[in-house]
Amino acid sequence: MLSLRTVIARTPSQMDALAPLWERLLRQQPHSLFQRFSWNRLAAQMFSDRLAPYVVCVQGDTGAAIIPAATSFTGDRFELLGEILFDYRDVIHSGDPEVLRLAWQRLAQQEKPLNVVSVDHLTGGERWNDFPLSPFAMAPQVKDIAEDTFRLAHSRLGRQMRRLRKQGVVLRISSGNDSQVVRHLYACKRAHFAGDESDNLFLDSRRCEFMVAAAALEGSSCEIYTLEQGASLVAGLVTFRDADTRRFYTIYFNPAWARYSPGQALLFEVTARSLAEGLRCDYMTGEYPYKLRLANASRPLFRVDLSAEQLADIASRVPAASAA
């Protein structure tokens, strides 16, 4: 018989008590920055009018699990915290798979459907083995290639960078602590792509403010690359250093400079510099042409869509490792 302690955190302040265990578990499993306690706590606080935290924590002598769930106010369903700004979703678990199953069981008792977008099965596979996964998107990447080889393969973009420099455009690098730089980049993205409601998440000012706060949380691990001509922002790129990977989170370019392809040129230049640092480059969710043009690999991402009954059925199954 397992000796277990279960905690349900329904507010951001209640989540604070889980922080030490949360961070300890992350040191024992592969994860992305989107599983960090600081990001989830911030999301729970800033999107409290859209998602109500329902974070399930089960801890025992043989393991521990945290499901960073939240109830959507619009669909009366469970999601994972992060609104739509977290590219990679996962639960947090170490030890006996039975403990994670019991956490899912506690969530299933609320009799709500579950929607999770998107799961990186290559990283968190064993944590999702019992769940039906539907293809969602690919995450293009650049890895296992030398900087010089990459630059040679995309020499036209190198020429674009030189053309931009001749126009007086300079490349600047700021950290996440430079909140004015981050805020200005997202303000430009809102202003110049206001008509693209289907593809511009940052028409929502709350999401912009979340990114300003998240960048400040990461500090020097968040690097913002900008192409500027005087006071004009020509292009910008928000990135996060995540272990041996640089994650390219948001890219922006000024439409007035479209003939120079400044966004593509900036993506190329930062990728080349990252490769020189020995980093992998993750272009994040979405197979857009500007990403595929540079990528040499991709990771499949999945979604989980379960009815309340399906979630209860999965939560009732004995994990294979426990059964053995």
C-alpha cells in the first residue's frame, strides 16, 4: 500500500508551497523551460481570468508527480497552465509510475475533458504512453552542423545581412532584463500585423505583458537580437537559452523593409552564431517556410483530446511498470 500525500493548488499562492518539490523533480527528468515553476506560477497569475489553476501534486516514498492543470473558463475543460504561450507541455514526475497514475486519477474525479497542446513525445514519452496522441505540428530545428557549413549553405542570407549593414542597420543584443526592448518589439508586432488575427498571438496585450515578465525572469538566459536603423526597429528576435538549446520564440520584421528580408536574415545570423557556441537551434512550433528554409531537422509534436470518460479510463489503468 502506497503512503501518499496529495495537494491540490487552486491559486498561484497555493502553488508556492510546491516550488521546492517542483524544481527537485525537474532535475530528475528531461524538460523544457515551459515546465519551470517560475513560468507556470507567472502564467497562473497573469491569466487568472482565463484559467483557474488546478495543480495536482501526489507525493509518496516511491515517487512524486505534479500535473500543472488548469480549468478553462471558456470551455469547462482541463488544460495545462500556460494559456497558448507554452509550446511544449508535460507533466512532472519521478519514480513509481503508479504515483503519476494516481495524480491523473485525482484530476479525473472532476469529470472534465482534457485538452493538451502540444506534447513532445520524444522528451516525455513514458509519461504519455497511455494517452492517445494525435499529430499536431512539427518543430523545425538546426543541429549537428558547423557554423561555416551553415553559412555557406545559406550564403544569400549572408549577403542580405551585408546589404542591411550598408543601409545603416546595426545588430544589437539585449537581455531579458531590458524590458523596454522586449515591450517595444511586441508593440511593433501588434501594430504592424494587426490584421493577421489567425497567426499573431500578440494582438492580445496580456500575452505581450506575459512575455515581458517571462523575459525578465530569465534575465541573461533570454537574449533579444534586434536590427535597428537609428530609432527604427527593422527586425527583432526573442530567444531563450535552455540547456544546450537556443529556443527562437518570437520573430518580428518591419514590413517597410520587406525587400531586404530582415526577419529571415536575422534568423540566419542568430542561428549561425548559436551554432558557433555549440548550441542546437529550436525554431519552435510551426512549419513556416522561413523556418523550413534553414532547418535541417524537426521534432513531431502531438495533442491530447480526451472526454471526461476517456480520462477516467486511462487513470484507472495500472501502469505496465507497476504491474510488472
